[in-house]
Amino acid sequence: MVGSARLALTRRNIPVYRVAFSDLSVGGAGVGVELLGVANKLITLRHIQISKPSSAIEPLKLEKLSSACSGGTSSSITGVPNRTSFAAAGSSVKLYTGVPTSGTVINQLQEIDIGTGDVLNEGFDPDNGAYALEALAQRLVLTFPGSVTFNGYIEWQEEP
């Protein structure tokens, strides 16, 4: 019981960040969302939500890259911490409206089909094999099969 209480206390002190997107319009087939790695920090994916896309996303791919995407049209958004006492996020998210050239794919982690009325609500347990970035050059990306508009968010935690 003492170990569980200690783990719970530790988990409450790990900063969690979120970036929400409203009516994000990905302009074609390729990367639409990119979570960036940070030097000397472990970035662990906690949650992805994609809701009611304008057209079916068949398939939506979650991929891990060993290098950054290049080109395209994007905006960089800094994550909002889940507690005001946490420092600003080290990582950020790029939201692409013009598709970039993808970095080097290490592995495809998931492939999921989402219909126009569907909501993807995918949670990952950081203590049980969640996807993580361990270097500045690493990225987690959501790749789309074509032009689509959707709402959602991506959430991650940062550990030194």
C-alpha cells in the first residue's frame, strides 16, 4: 500500500500538457499533427482525441519519426499545463494546414479508421507502455489519407 501511495504522489507531480485544435483543416495526404521531442526530457503521449471529421479518415496513422518534418504550412502551439504550478511546456505541437515532407519513420504505431460521425478517444497509460519521445529529433505524428477538417486535442507529459 505504501508503494501505491508513493507512486500516486509521484504521478501528481509530473507535468501534463494539452493542445486543442478546432476546425483544423489538413490540406492533403500526409502529416497533420506533429508532437516534438525535447532534449533531456522524456515526452510521453497520454491522450489523443479526434472528433467528427468532415470526411472519413481511412486510415488515421500514428507514427514515430527519428527526424523532424520539413516544409508545409504549420503553426506551432505550446501546450497548456494541467496545473498552474507547472512550468511552461518544453515540447510543442505543430498543426499543419499545408502538408510537410515527413521525417524518417521509425515505426507505425497505430492505424485506425474514423467515420464522419465518429469520435476517436484514445488514452495511453504512461506506466504501461505508452509511446514516448526520448530525443530532440524524435516526433510522434498523426498522418491523414487526404484533406479533412476536424476538432480534437493531443495530451502528453514531460519528465526530466
